[in-house]
Amino acid sequence: MAGPLSYLIIGNGIAGATAAEILRTEDSAADITVIGDDPFPVYYRPALKDYLGGRVREDKLWARPTSFYLDRRIRFLTDSVVGIQVAQHTVQLRSGHSMGYTRLLLAQGARATTLECSGVDLVGVTTLRTVADYQKVLARLTSVRRIVVTGSGPLALETVETLRHRGFQVTHLLRGPTLRSEVLDFPASDLVLQQEKRDGVDVRIEQEIVEITGKGGQVTGVLTTTGIHIPCEMVILGIGIEPIIDFVKPAGIVCGLGVKVDCVMRTSAPDIYAAGDLIETTDPFSSASATSLMPHSSMGSTSPRLDSPMFQQTARVTRKLLLTRSRAPTKKSYSKMASLLACSPWVSAVASSPSSEPSITLSTWPLSLLACLTPTSNSPRGSIARVCLPRFWASAEKVRWPSNKSLTQGLPYSCASTSQLYIQKPIPHR
């Protein structure tokens, strides 16, 4: 009779820890091992911004207790994997040891992207990815006054906002003329950047760091592509993350930007699966590849086009779901539409049933997509559906969009608040 299965999980993040937890629930006799090089327990990464802002204590970051693995008879090794022998079903560890497996899960996540310029190793230059990164920033904040943040994604935005609210002089550098086009289109990007300026942030578009200057091993400023020198005592790099696939590719496992997986998370190698920030999937609507780090990568580098297959599919299904309340839909139709929306990179949650008000939580929708859905009322009265906007919109306290006439002119919607949009009646698809 075959012995118990041996599961090996690489990565101590939320994907790896959750997989280990579920495996133990499903198989009480299995041998489960987790390998991770992060000394901290599993933590809530979205809470790190509030930790930086002093609103969350460090002990509130942990998503699992320190006894989590021990309580579930899961072996945890503090080490890192440097190689995979696919045919032998073994992995090679940095410590020199090797370990076998029946099933292997790659869940080592991603690392923060850094710059390739002189001065990047100076004290005061850091990325923001792990608890250790944030601890380093917090420790240095006591001795700095001016901070340069570079990046055009949500991490850079949240960091700029948090540091400015703490009273620091913040310069925000963006490589392009707008924030990431996959997250916000031009009008929305301009709204946010104008708000940053009103909050006292020195926003500089189309500028990148070409050199970080220093004295005595400490940061003293940055030199940009425009030749401008900006004095500062800290430089924070929020320019993205990249999947950790260094030891995966040499093993012959098919990779693109990340580890390629099918619809059930299998890689190209037998008995090896992958999950979390390192995977690359094929979009079911456009057949284009996208990593979990860049859900909109199939859209290209400009704002999503209205004729994009994924864009049209999301708008069409959303419209149907929001308008079915007046058509006595069946549970089956709700379920089907909700399932389709769950595949969209713009939608993070769907809650609806024939007996309740449909509610959709958006992750990163551009204003142009909201405009092609349905009109709204200025108040919840008479609404037939609710759309919850990304939390980011509500984070800019003074932003009340759409408030600028040039943004709303001709658009068939209005907004009741910064966080919710109420649907009142349908309009024909344009």
C-alpha cells in the first residue's frame, strides 16, 4: 500500500500558507513542508501602508499566529531553493541539502524591482515589499526631512500620501506623463496628481532617476533624466515587482514573465504547481498572457481601448448583471454572470441574487469604462444596483469626482460619493 503523500511548498506568503492549511485539512496523514526565507510569519501586505502611517501596530500585521505550522504538524524550514530536479522530484536548497516531494507548489512570490544606476546601494535607498523594508524606512524617518518616491502605481501613490500626511517633504517622480494607464486613464490620473499637488507634494512627470548621489555612504539627492538634482535624505523605489523564477527556468519549466500555469494551476512539469504573484496565465477573453502582477498587461501600455475584447466583455456582463433586477432573473443567470465577471481583472468582488440589490466591487476601472455602463442618480433613492469603487478613490480625502465639468460633460453617470456609484436606469449600449 502506498505511503502518505509528501507535499513541498516553496514560499511562506499568503499563497503558500493557505495551501499548507488546506492540504492539512484535506489530508490529515500527509507530510507537508514549507520552505521560506522570510523570517516573519505570514502578514497582511495591504496593511503595511497603515503600518508605515502609524495606524497599525506591528503585532497586528500577522495573518497567522507564530504557532500556525506547529499546531498543524507542518514542517517549516528557513532556507531557500536554488534548483529543481524535475525528473527526480527533488529540490536543492541553498544550505546544500536536498528534499524530495510527491507534489510541489511554487509560491515564492515576487521581489521588488530596483534601479540599475550608481548610488542604489547607499544607505537611505530602499524598496517597499517586505516587513523588513518598512521597518528600515520607519527607523530612518527619525533622521530625514526630504524624501523622493519614484513610481506610478498604487504602492507609490499610497506611500506618497502616507509620508506627506506625516509631514515630510515628498517629491513624486513619474516616468511617464500619467500614473499607470492600466490603473487609471488620463482624466482620472490628472485628478489624483492634482490632488497630490494640493496636498503639497512636488510632482514631477516624465522624469526618472539616473543617479543617486551621496556622501559618507548616505543619500544626499537624486539626479533625474532632465538633469535636475533633487536634494533628499531618503529614496523609495516603488517601480514594480518581478516574479522570482531564477531557479524555475533552468529546471525546464515553461516561463514567460512568470511561471506559466493552466486553469488548475499546473505548470508544464509533472506534479509541479504554482500560485500567487509568480504565475502567468492566459486571459479567457483575449487569449493574451498576463501575470498576476499585471492583470492588465494584455491591454498594452496605453489606456484600455473600448474595442478591447476583455473591456467589452466586462462592460457587457456588468451591464446585464446590474439591469437584471427589473427582469426577474433566475439564480442560474446570476451565477453565470457573476462567474464571468470573476475572470475580469477589473472586478474584485460580486455580490448579487435575484432577491437583493446587485453589488459589484471594482478593483481598477478607468472612468471611460464607467461611462459606457449605465447612468446613475445623485442619491441612492430609486437605485437598482450599487457599484463600489476602488478603495483608492476614497483615500484622497479632498477628491470628489466627477466634480470637474470637463470630466463629466456628456457622460451618462454621476457619483453619490467617492466610494459608491448608484445605478438608476439603463441606457442603450453605445
